[in-house]
Amino acid sequence: MKIIRLKPGKERSLQRRHPWVFDGAVARGGGDAGETVRVESHEGQFLAWGAFSPASRIRVRAWSFDEAQRIDAAFFRDTLARAIALRSRLGIESNGIRLVHGESDGLPGLIVDRYGDTLVAQFTACGVERWKDAIADALIELTGCPRLYERSDTSSRKLEGLPEVTGWLRGSGETAFELLEHGWRLGLDIAQGHKTGYYLDQRDSRLALYQYTKRLGFAQVLNCFSYTGGFSVAALAGGAGHVTSIDSSGPALEQARANLLLNGLDPAQASFMDADVNASLRQFVAEGRSFDAIVLDPPKFAPTAAHAERAARAYKDLNRQAFKLLTPGGVLFTFSCSGGIGVELFHKIVASAGLDAGVDGAILQRLGGACDHPMTINFPEGEYLKGLVVMKKA
Ligand code: SAH
């Protein structure tokens, strides 16, 4: 068995059960890609069993902090069973559910979403890549789903030295799927869509927009980074007068249009712009347009803390433009899905964007990822999705 010996003082993070060991913490030792290694403190004390990643800055991802734990097929089956059991207890009313959420479920690098009886998995690190067959077999057995599609086409695989892989891993079938979320029908495609096909993490926030629309009666809604129009459907279902959806993906907008029709909503109350959000917001400001509610749900600007500064500027600029476009009493639903931007920093960014725009705002609510995307206390990076509902004072 291979041993990774840490530098003096570098044992603290694992002792606090943070599951990552960075390259700079390693004094000596190595292994093959995904191989199980024993991580020890400088003094030789056992810290964790983990998967070795020779190419990544995250050199080891911990499987277990229990010295007696064997890392074998049974370990993966048991850990998956716990993750799946949690979801069934949560009783989420949707046929699209995240079953496995990486580090937070004790399986670093593994994402599994269930769409009806189809599973979609992302293997984003060497450890889960090495155990792929055992994981796939256990998933099929534990869920009773006949098929599993692999969407290992994330950019993080490059950092691990792994190629992109997509396709059926077990079984086969249709890749088009109709999601039922809060009673809304949302078409998606697990092979063509972003991530595993849909942004399941924003489920609760879409419901929040629906509820605020019902209460406050937004006439004009702007949905920026709309993807397939989940927030647009929510706003129109809540009684919004008109929703403008902006995204730079043509196929996503086509699906958004189709999703409106699927829900019997009136296309005359919707417009779609295949455009860059930054440019569109500036254009709207120049044209003197205004909106009663604006959703800002941009892609990840800061995957890690190293990108935080540049990302902060980009978030601030977006939010500043959005504040300018809000009517007095209008509401901004603003999000960041960057692991590198913490809750407090995001709050500061939005506050200073408001100041710059000369807007006084009140935070009505904080939002976050849905409960099938849990966070572990020991892994702050897991709290990647954060949102604020801010009302512009009249
Ligand atoms: N709100 C969506 C998820 C948004 S994901 C939901 O609830 O499902 C981010 C989206 O931003 C993606 O669809 C991507 O195509 C789009 N995007 C990324 N950069 C963009 C840009 N500069 N202008 C417009 N859209 C952009």
C-alpha cells in the first residue's frame, strides 16, 4: 500500500475532516491515478484513506477518516446507499433529483442525478474514475434504474488529466426527458443539455420567484442567463405580465420556448434574446428600460478562490447594471454558483453594486442550493450556490 506523508503541520485540515490534500502539503509519496493511498502526518500518524491524483493540485481526495475502513466495492455500495436513502427521506416532489453530490456525500468527484428511471453521472476526479464500474453497478442495483448515462465532459477532468467521456455506461434509451418541478413541465436532454441536463440546484429558488411573483405581481420580468427558461416558466406561472429571457445558447432558448408551450403559457407574454447578458443590460440601460423583477443567475465565474478577485468585478458589474434597470420597489434575484466566492463576499459585492448604482436595497431573503445538494460543515467549498432577494427601495 502506498503512503503519502504530509509536511509538518499540514495534518490539520484532514483532522478537521476537510477532504482535500493539496500538492503543497505533501512531503513525499505518490501513487497511480485514482489509487487508494494512506495519508499520514509528518510524524506517521494515520489521517485518511484517499484517492491519489497525480496531475491535479488537489493531490488526494479523502474517502474515509477511519483507519479500519477498507476502500473496496462494498465501501462504494454502502456510501451510495446512504446518499440515496437520504434523498428518499427528503421526499422531494420532482422526478429530477440529485442522488449524489460529491464531497458532501463522501464521494469526492462523483455527481449522480436521477431523471425518472434514468441516471446521469459525472466522474470528475481520478478516484471515482478508477472505481467507475463498481459505482455504476451499485447505482443500478440500489436504484432499480435500468440505465445510466455518463456526462464526464466537465472542464475539471482536464485538471485531473482525464479525457472527456460521454455516452451510455449501463443500458440505453431516450436522452430526451420531461422534468416535473413544482407541477411545471420542463423538457431537457441529458446528452445535449448543460451539466447533466438541468440545473436541479435552483429548484427552490425557482419556487421562490413564483411565490414573490404571486405576492408582488411583477408586470415586467427579466430572466438573465435563462438556460431553458426554468425561472421564466416560474414567473409566468406566478402571473407575471411579460418575461424577457436572455441566454447565449440558442438551443437552450429553443427549449425555453418549448417549455412555455408545454405549460400552456402564452408565448405573447414572452420574448427570448440570444445575446450576451452584459451587452444587453447596458443596451437596456441606454434605452431607459425598466423591470419589476430581474433574475441574475450567471455561470461559475470563480471555480476556485484564486479567481475570486476578477470574478468579484464581473459579479459587481452585472449587479450594478441590474440595479439600474429595476423599478422602485422592484426585486433582484441574484446568484453566484462560484465555490471561490463565499456568502459574505457575495453579500459585499451586491451591496457595493447597489451603492455604485445609487440604489438603496433591502434583503428580503437569502437563497441557496436545494436540499438534495447538501453541504458538509467541514467543506466550505461545497456551499457554492448562494443567492439574495433584494428589493430596491421605492
Ligand atoms: N437560470 C438557469 C441556469 C443558468 S446557467 C436555470 O434555472 O436553469 C447559466 C447560463 O448562462 C447558461 O445557460 C449559459 O448558456 C448562459 N451564459 C453564459 N454566459 C453568458 C453570457 N455572457 N450571456 C448570456 N448567457 C450566458
